[in-house]
Amino acid sequence: MRKISVLSALLLTACVTINIYFPAAAAEKAADEIIKDIQGITPQKTEPKPKAGLSDWQVSMYRLIDTAINVVVSSAHADEADLAIDSAEIRQLRATLESRFASLQPLYAAGYIGIQADGLLAVRDIESVPLKDRNQVTKLVAAENADRQSLYQAIANANGHPDWATQIKSTFAGRWVTNAQAGWWYQSSGSWKQK
């Protein structure tokens, strides 16, 4: 009787449902990397901490258990989302955003533009922008916002989850503010604040 219950338990574990959820932590990490690349910030390399190793008998035991489970239960694999994925479209958008940043940086510094709550840019006060520059500033902001939207959709599409675009945009929104430089403006609770 006991053999039957153990076998039943193992067979029940063979019924596996795989749900692929939006990987929020991976999205934040990818967003930070992309934003820092766009802004020309190189991350500092840190030395990896040495990991405590398993003893030989522990490794052997884990392998034995893994083999036994795989004999009874077929393995199921879900593809991990790779929000740092690289495609020709993503590379092109990143390059465009990076090249435009040189034009946007003085506008951030002057306070002419800021990061909205949704992560897109806005002209904070068009009257503060010199008259001769207003059209150019408006065009830069519109082009930046269009490319940001396209980047989020391209990342979602490259992961095979076009439906993730909204979540990717939301993640980037917070990361744009986090990675903003001192003195830049951003929206919070409906009002503009300076970092």
C-alpha cells in the first residue's frame, strides 16, 4: 500500500502547469542597463563574492535525487524572459535614443523638460523655453517619446509577449526617474519635483 501512495504522489507531481509571469526584477535590471547606456554612464564592475561550494557527497546526492525524479516525472521547461534581449530593432532604437541624449541633456539641466509619471518626457513650461528653440524642443520630446514607446514594444515582441509592453513601460517609468541626474525634473503625484 505504501508503494502505491509514493507512486501516486510522484505521478501527481508530474502534472505541471507552467505560467510565465512578467519578470519585474529582470525588467528593472534591463531598464537600468539600457538607461545607463543611453546616458553614457558606465556601470562599475564589482568583484564577485566567492560562493561556498558543496561537498562532493552533497553534489552526488543532489544528482541522484534529480535523476530519480526525472525518471518518474518528465521535465518541463519554461523559457526565461530576457528583457535585455538584443535584436536589430532594439539596437537601432537604443542607438537613436543614445545619440539624441546629447541634445536632451542641456534641456533637462535647464529644467525645460522633465520626466512624466509614465516615463515619457514633457516640456514643463513652454514659456520658459526661448522662442527660437521651442519648435526644436517640442520635436525632440516627441521623437524621444515615440522611440521610447517603440523600444518597450520591441522588447515585449522580442520576448514573444507583446502584451508585456504596458508593464515594460511602467517599469521603465520608475527607472527613468531613479536614474535621473541631480537637478532634473520629474512628475510625482501630479506635481513637478526636482531631483
